[in-house]
Amino acid sequence: MVNLGNLSVFAEGETVDPAALAGRGLVRSGLRVKVLGDGDLKNKLTIRAHAFSKGAREKIAALGGTAEVIEGSQRLNA
């Protein structure tokens, strides 16, 4: 799981996916990712994850970003 507030390390317009999150040390590589709405998102991003909380979706959309659900067979990152 990762909070929106942690995504401030990504620049405006970037696409954030599990590999990018793992590369920044925000999640462990190879596990499913759920994005939570805690914190403030500062940049318009395209975020690709296995699941999103309702609050995260709302905040991403409010900035004009995109929340894309991706499929995966591994368990959610706890």
C-alpha cells in the first residue's frame, strides 16, 4: 500500500506504476499495490495500480490525473 502523499517524488505528467514505486523504495517489488488517499497529491499523474481507495480516486481525478487499475495474481502489498 502507498499513500498519495508519498507520490510527491514524481514529476507532473509522469506515469507511476508498481515498478516506478519499487524503484523509489515506496513498495516492495513484485507485490500488488493499493493506493490510499492519505496525504495530498501535488502533481497531475497517471497512476497504475492494482487497487485504489475511493478517496485516492477522487483526489487523483480532482487534479486531472488518471487512476488505472491493472490486473495481477499476487497478493496485495501489506
